[in-house]
Amino acid sequence: MPDRHNEPDWANQPTDVMPAIGRHRVDQTADRTADQTGDRTADQTGDTPPAAAGTPGGPDGGRQPVGNRWVSLAKRRWMIPTAALGVLLLAYLVDLAATRGDMPRGVQVSGVALGGLTQAAAQQTLIAELTPDLRRNVAIRAGQIGTSLAPAAAGLRVDWASTIDAAAHQPLNPFTRLASLFGSTTELGVVTSADEARLGDALDGINTMVRREPTDGGVRFDGSTPTAVKPAPGIALDLPAAAAEIKRDWTTGLPVDLPTTSVEPAGHVTDAAVSRTLAEVAGPAVSAPVTVIGNGREASLSPAVIAAALSFAPDGAGGLKPVVDIPKLADAVRPELVTTEQPAKDASVSLIGATPVVTPSVDGHGINYEDTFTGLVEVLKRPVNRQISAVYAPQPAKLTTEQVNSLGIKGSISTFSTGGFAADSGQNIKRAAETINGKILKPGETFSLNTATGPRDAPQGYVPAGIIEDGHPARGIGGGVSQLATTLYNAAYFAGMTDTGHQEHSYYISRYPAAREATVYEGAIDLKFRNDLATGVLIQTAWTPANITVTFWGTKRYEVTSATSPRSSPIPPQTLNMPPGQPCTPSAGGQGFTATDTRTMRDLTTGETKTSTHTVHYKPSPAVVCAPAPSADPAPN
């Protein structure tokens, strides 16, 4: 029998010396018993048991045992929404990947549904649906003008690839993608582009019908009666804003309203200045005739002649300055005073057979009308003693015999003629031709038409005449001089002159050679060429009521020929429909095109040739359609 006294007495040992493993088991058993008892008691009684281990506020800090691990209840509460968000994110990513490369759901371009299509199919669909509408003319409204614009002629087009690129971006916003599942749509427009030059040409044509020039305050004569002119603003297209409106709205199918802008008079003449000019100058000027006294003869300027030769222009400081048309006054008194003058005669060259013959120059003596009429305005202000004396001076020949003999002018080296001008244009052409007739270019010298003619205004004898402005007929002082410029340019061209600056008309004029013509505008556009020959050149002009001829005299060095290419890049004209009651001159318009001129120059001494080309782009001149005159009301019964 075992000796029990040698075994430990477990029952009598103090608790604090019990084996740790045994105590741990007792504690676990007690905890489970307490939990079970507490749960049952609470379930049976409905009372809330006191805070125990595993509950917030309990002795173990709000943690609940799960097996041998402890889990936070706060973390448990986030597990369900986190899992839900994970599911939604996964669905979002799957949807984004599934639609990659396709058009977004619900996207429409100009009303055409493209959602779900591949980009290639979307582009084909869009082109097929929209092209017929985009080829139609665009209705335009500008002020009181209604017209239309052909998209192709105005350089307007749709950039299909960029349109699809802009519409193909898949939305990243999850709410937008969710809404598209339930029929939500996104409407986009097409991406357009424009040929700025063509669109600008089209707007220039429309602007010719819209534009109304401002009127400066001034004084005019109705017959011999001075009348005040009230200032009035003008109107014109706001061209940059109009271009932006068209590029933005031309595909909508709706009329495009073009913005206009007010144009203020440049002179800013005040009402006080107009009243002062009437009282101090215009009224007294026509109150009585003015006598011009020559050598033993007299001539009279009547109030009607004075009124026709006197005008007023802004002085730049808010006032008016008198402008005297000296050539017109000279023409009025010359018949009475011509016998008191001895006119000069220039040396000239003519051909007798094949031999050039020089006609000697003769100096003259006559009236200097510029000096004679210098003080006329002060005389016009006087009520009495209204007379002036003619000023005489020597008038040497512009071209002397010695000059002709020393410059090697042996004969004609080129000549060119144009015709078909109106009577008023012809007067301006004649006046300008007179100022350059007999002009000699020394070797190396450059000729400028604007410099040679000087100001082409009323005081120099120029009159209002027809001009081509923005492709349709208009009027302006000095109109017609461009015909002399074209004639002179061609004479210089075939004489072998070196072109140093010229500009063609913006719109083609059928009586001129294409790509070989020139225009001028005082202060802005000039015609220049240089004499690079070894000898001098004499410019001779010959005017008739039917044509103008320019001949270059010198020693011929080159044989010059011209070749003009076929016309290319045709551009149809725009149509401008004028509203009833507006001044209107109908026009069929003209096609724009491109042409190239090639000049070939063969040296008569060496036989060498050289060529040069010049390309010109002409704008289409607009067709103008005038509204029919309103029909008369039927007579009452």
C-alpha cells in the first residue's frame, strides 16, 4: 500500500500555492458558468445584467472572447459597409474595363445617339446622319440684312475625328455611370474648324451690305447755299465676334445672328465748329463773285464756281478747315487768261521710219495757279474788295532736249493700253496720267506712282468716280486711277523694269490680265518699280476718252514674254440678299480663283534668259440680289 503521508496534501494547500495550470482551468470553468448563468437569467427575466466581462465598461475593457482571441466590437461594426464598398468598387472597375474603347453609355452628338458603339462605328454613324444637314447653307442675319453662307465656300468643316475623341472619354464619376444605366443622356456638339482666310472673305462680303459709313459734322453747298451737315455714327460688322459666332453656331441649323458695332466719325467735329464755319467762311464765300486780274485781262469766279470748288474737312482738332480745288478754279478762269501765257513744251521722241527723232523743248511763261490762289480763303471772307492778282512765273519744260539726248533714249521699248472706263473715272485717269507724262527714270532710280501723282484729292482735280470696294461697285474720290496703275505696271513689266512693290485687286476685274495687274490706294497701296537698265527710261502717257496708253522709251535690252497658268482652286461667290428699301445694285458676282504669271526675259545681247513667277489668289465677289420693289396697293372699288 502506498504511503500516503509522502504525497502532497493538495486539499490543504493554500490557494496561492496551487499549481498554476490547475488554477487556470478553474478560472475558465467559472467564467463559462457565469456567462451561461447570466445569459439565461437575462433572457428569463428581461432584466439587463450588470456589466460583465466582455461588455463595454466591464472589467476587461469592452472586449468579448472568441475562442482564444479577443475582437473589437468597433471593428466588427465596419466590416459589413467595407465589404459593400468593395463589392461596388469591383463592379465599377468591371464596368469601366468592359466599356473601354467604346463610346460612353447615353452620349449623343448633335442629337445622334452613339452610346455603346465602337469609336469607328460611331464616326461612320455620325458622318452618315449629319453630313446632309451640314451641307446646307447657313442662314445669316446681320442688322437689317438677311443672307446665307455656303459652309464649303466659307471654309467651314467638321473635324469628325476630334468630335469622336471629345465624346469618347468614359466618365470616371461613378454617379454619372450609374445614372447612364437608367437612361440618362449626355448631349455634346461637333468639333468644327474653319479656313480663317475664306471665312474672312465671306464676312467681308456680308459687311459690304451691312456697313454704313459714319458722317462727320461739316458744311456742304446745295447749289450756292451753304448747309450744315449733322454728324451721324456708322455701323459695321464686328468681324472678330461675327467669325466666332459662325464657328460656334453654324452646325445648329438655326439662323446665326452676327453682331454689329457702331462706327464713330473720325473727325469728331463739334456743332459749334459747324456753326462758326457757316457764319465766318461758307456764308461770306458765296456772297459775291471774286475777280482774278491777269496781264491786261480779268476773269471772274462766280458764287456757283466758288461753291463747287470749296469744301470743308475735319482739321483734327474738332473743327473744320477749308479745302480749295485749285484745278477747278484754274479751269474756270483759264479761258479768259490763257492769252496772257506762253506755255512750255517738253522735248519728245518720235519715230520716223526706224529712226528716233528728238523734238526740242521750249521753256514757257505762265500763271502759277498754286501761288495765285494761296490767299483766296481770306479774300472769300471779305464782303468787299474781292479780287486777287494772277502770279506769273517761268515754266521750264519738264523734259529738255539735252536730257533726251544724254539718256540713250533711242526708241520705244514697251507699250500697253487698257480701256473700258466710265467718263468720271476717265477724268481721274487723265489727271493722274498728266502728272507722270514725261517722267524720266535714270539708271538705278525707283518710280513710285503715289509719289509721282501727289495727293489724289479734290484740290488736285480728282472727282468722285466708281471703285470696286469689297467686290461690288462703290464710289470714291480718285476712282479709276487703278486702271492707270495696271496699264503702267504692264508697260514696266514688258520694258524689263524690276518690280519693287505692287498689289493686285482683291477681286478679279475681267478687263485686266489675270495675275498681271495692280491697284493703288493713297497712303496705303503703291506701285513701285526700279530701272535696272544701263540707260534712262522716259514714261509717256496718251489718254483718250476710250483708253489710256503708257509707253516706255529707252534702249531696248530685253525681249519680254508672259505666260499665265490656267485658273485653279475655284471658290463660288456668296449670295447677298438685300432687304426691301435698301439701296441696291444687282450683281451676278464672280468666282474666286488662283492664277500664276510667269515672266521670261531674254537678253538681246547675250541671249541669256531668266524667269520669275508670281501667284495671285482672287477672292470671290459676292452676288447681290435686290429685293423686288413693293407692289402698289390695289385701287379701291
